[in-house]
Amino acid sequence: MSALAPLREFVVDFARLLDTHPDEPRILEEGGALLRRLVARDDWLPDAYARPHPERYQQFLLHADSTERFSVVSFVWGPGQATPVHDHTVWGLIGMLRGAEYSQAYRERHGELRPEGEPSWLAPGDVQAVSPRIGDVHRVHNACDDRVSISIHVYGANIGAVRRHTYPAGGGRKPFVSGYSNTQLPNLWDRSAELHHP
């Protein structure tokens, strides 16, 4: 079996889920279980999609569905790196692969965006959901001061091309499109080595 086989199986299973059950609650529940299975093992992510940047977190596209129904992304966090407060505008699943991260949810109250509750802690194997329906605005940071953390995200769109927003401390919101840190994708579909060596 190739190293990328777990990711390929996840992509196939997730596409099948969307084909048969396109309703968001079921996607988040059953898709969350699929993602939990993927991040339960840490032997499949190629090094090229696990490299930190010294100044900012990296967002590497691993797969985009041909009709952009979903995308799979690895987020690579160097020590101390964090996102601004931001939204997604689509459903998403975050699965912790390596290290740990904190996620602080935000909600609007009386016209002002404020932290809601305590930050959640994600350890390897944990999965968390976001969406405009259940809570879509948060800030995430690497919980490890001394090492890289990596989370695998699945979104209900080609997330690097979605118009989203950050929420500066002074109020208001600022539009952004995240794009991706990589220009090449891992080749999930080359099964030649497996076919030569049954």
C-alpha cells in the first residue's frame, strides 16, 4: 500500500458521503468520523505538505473535488503561530494530526464580536466542526511552544478560493481570500506501485 492510500481512501469515502447524504448535519457527523479515522494515524502526510514557515502558518491543498464540493487541506503551524479571528462561510471539519492547537470561538453580541466560552484544545485524533449554522468565527493557534503542529481540514468548498473575512480587534470585518501555500498537489491516483507488488 502506498503512503498516500489513507488520504485517497478518505477522499473517495468523503465524495461518496456527499453523493448520498448532502445535508450538513450528516456530513459533519459522518464526515467527522471519516476524518477521525484519517488523523488517527500519522504516517501518510508527505513531508512537502508538513513544512512550517518561519513567519506564518502554511495552508497546503491536498485535494479539491472536481466540482469544488469539498477540499482537504493541511495546516502547518510553527511554534507560536496563530490565525487572526476569521470566518469560513461554509461548513468545515478540523482534525488534529500532530501536536496540538487551541481554537477560540467568537460570537456577535450586541453588535460586537466577543470570545465565547473557553478555548477548545485539540490533541491528535480530535475533530471539531465549524459552519455558519453552528458557529463559524474563531481564532486558532499552535498550543505547542516548542514544536510544529499540523491539522487536517475539510471544507464544503474550494476553501482557498472562498471570499471570507477577518475580524480586526478594532471592530468591523476585512474581506480576504486565503489561497494556498503550495502550487502542486500530492498524486493520490498513482497506484502503479501497488499493482506491481500485490
